[in-house]
Amino acid sequence: MESELRFPKNILYIATTNPIGYSVYGGVIDEINFLPVVKSSSRGRGRRTGEDMYDHAQILYQALSRRQKTRFQRYGMVAGKLILCSSKQYPDDFLERRIKQARTDPQVFIRDYAEWEPKPAGDYSGQTFSILVGDTSYMSRILARDEAPPRDAHVIVVPEEYHPDFDRDIEGSIRDIAGVSVLAIEPFITQRHKILEAVDTTLKHPYTVYTTTLQDGAHIIKEYLNLEAKVLRYAHVDLAINRDAAGICVGHVSGEKIVKRRAGTRYFDEPAPIVKTDLILQIVAPSGGEIMIADVRGILYTLREMGFDFGCITYDSFQSRESIQELSRYGFTADLLSVDRTIEPYDKLKEALYESRLVIYDHPILIRELMELEKNTKQGKVDHRPNGRKDVADALCGMYYGALHGYYQDRGIIVTNEAVPGPSSEGSVDARDLALIDPGRVEEDFDDLEYFK
């Protein structure tokens, strides 16, 4: 069928993504979870999809459904059928959300199968194996025959015939064969438990809310700030292009740890910083408005008044020139830093996580964003999933990267790369070429020292 089939009595069967102007009796939307979701879209403004987002699946479904109900609804019943079908992707995809909404609706028929479930049992040998489906605590994996899964874990039992598929691509097979959505298709942080291990439960969030508009009366809780640590603080601000959301993270180098490095077949010890967060905050635009960039700077001014001394404050490249100039005018050191230009800043953050050199407090938004980070192998960068965000994760990454550079520069080491506009590369060294320090000193805490530079 090129465009349409015509039947008697003006009945049309058409292939279209725009039902405007038609009296829709029924329809099928195939692979609805794979329709595009566009952030910062002018087409999304004014639609109740949030954050200037154009969710093609939601818009198309609503358009078809409305035209069914306004033309063919009688006595509370709609004559035709609207069929939505798709493979799984993420837990918050459109079809996943629609199924949750329709569980108790008697007019909606739901069928959700793994690939093997509708088939006759005789198609398979009867041998099975078990899959632990990953969540925010651990990654997906094939369980050993006698292995007991973690408590409350999601386990699926799969016919043995699919074992090679799950060996080759476990996340893809969970999604496409078992019909279970996954947090990330190509997760950037595969050792998710390291994110939870980085949480220091003795630290408290020093702000009255996790998400603020900066116009809602929320404020810093001074008593929860570590003002006794006389060390330089580093901060990074990540601002969305349409100024609908931002992340800010402040932290400091709290100590030093000796880690094992490998050069070919030889192992050696290398000093590396332990970085601890002081403040993690998500900032969103007020209803019908946008984030006031000057108010974000106000957080940094307040922290300095409370006793923080800043080493360097970095901003992503979007609309940052004014903030950098203003901060510099008030005696701060400020610069540009893009965590998206290369993958290096995120690689360094992941390295710190895996080596237990990053300390965060329990911030649900940050933890969720870190769990959902994906590798974009085509563009060589770290990305969020559709419908997702990474403003707070970007802020953490930028803060850590700034602190890392401050740590090296305090030791007379110039580290240059494409992500940070910096000094000349003449005489610079890579972090891997650091001289060895006393291997007997495994870890040193700087929080109780005066400035350690």
C-alpha cells in the first residue's frame, strides 16, 4: 500500500502520522515506543507534555483517541478499536505508561508477552535458565544453576534455546525477547552498585528541597554544610538550552588515595584524589517561566558568605559568558567546561566511582540520573535516555573534573585536554605519568588540614 485503500461508503484505510481532518473509526500504531521524543521543541510548547517536550507517541495517540470519541462514541462506548503495539525499551516509555493507566479500565484489553509465551510448549526442550533483571542496585546477568537471587529481585525463567542470545546481549535480549524494559540500553556505568556505595549516609542534603525554582522560598541549611574543612571548593553549573532545568554541584578534595595502575604488564601505585560533594541541587523553571541565571549565581555568593572558599567555578558553554564575567568581577575564578565535548570527564568520574574515590550524599535525582546514563557510541559521548535528564549528573561530573584538575595543578602538574580551556600543553603531562609517592601512605584525609595546596 503506497498511501491509502478506498472502500465503498467513503471508508479509507490510510498510512499517516497526521489524523487531522479525518473521522477516525480505528487505527494501529506500531512500535509506538520508538517514535521520537524531542526536548526543547517549539512544537511541544503549550502541550502538557512538560519541559517544552514533543512526545510524538503521546501526541499521535491523543489525536487519534479524541477523533474516535468525538465521532463514534455512543452511551459511553467507542465503536472502533485503537491498537497500540511495540517492543519494550525503557520503564517510562509511552506504552509502559499507558499500560499502567489502563490496568483497571474495563474498556482496555492488555496483552504483554515474552517471545516464547504464546508459542506451544512443544517448540522448546523444557530446559531453562534464569536471568536476574538489573535495577538501580545491580546489573542484569545470567544466574548460576544453584544461585539464589537477591531478595525482591526480578528474575525471569527463559527457555534454554535463547541462551546464546542472552550471552551475546543480555540487556537487548531482556528487552526484545523477554519483553521487559530496562533502565539503560547501553549503560555507561555498568557497576551500578558502586553508585550506591558512594553514598555517605552521615552526610545530609544542605538544602530544604532536592529540586527548587529558586523562587519557592527554599534555602541552604547552613548547619548541614561542612564549614570546618578549610579546603578549596569547586563548583559546576549545567544549564539546559531552553533554561527549563539546571544542575549545580559543589564539592572539594577531601583526601588522597593510592590506587593501582597498570602500564602493560607492570603495575604501579599512583596518588589520586578523593572528592566529596557539599551541595547537589536540581533547579527547574517556575510554571510558565524560566530559570533566572543570576539567581543561580546567588547560591555561590551565599556559600562564599557562609565560609566557602572557591578554587574554580565552571559552567557549560550555553549562555555562560555573562555568569563567568560577573563571577570574575566579584573575585571568583570561573571558566567554561563542557562534559559533552569529549567523553573524558565522564570517564574520569566513572574511574573515581569504581575506585571508591567519590563521596556523595543520598540525592534521589542524582542517583537516578547516574543509573540511567548511556553510552552514545556513534557520537563518542555520554547521553541520557529519551524522556530522561542528566543536568544534575553533568553538574557532578563537571565538579569532579574541576576538582581533579585543581588537585593536579596544586602539585605543579598541568593536565590539558579538549574539555577544558587551559594553559599551553608545553611541559604538560598526562595523569598516568604522575611520579610515585610514598607507597606506605595509602590514604590521607585533607578535611582536617589547612589549605593543602
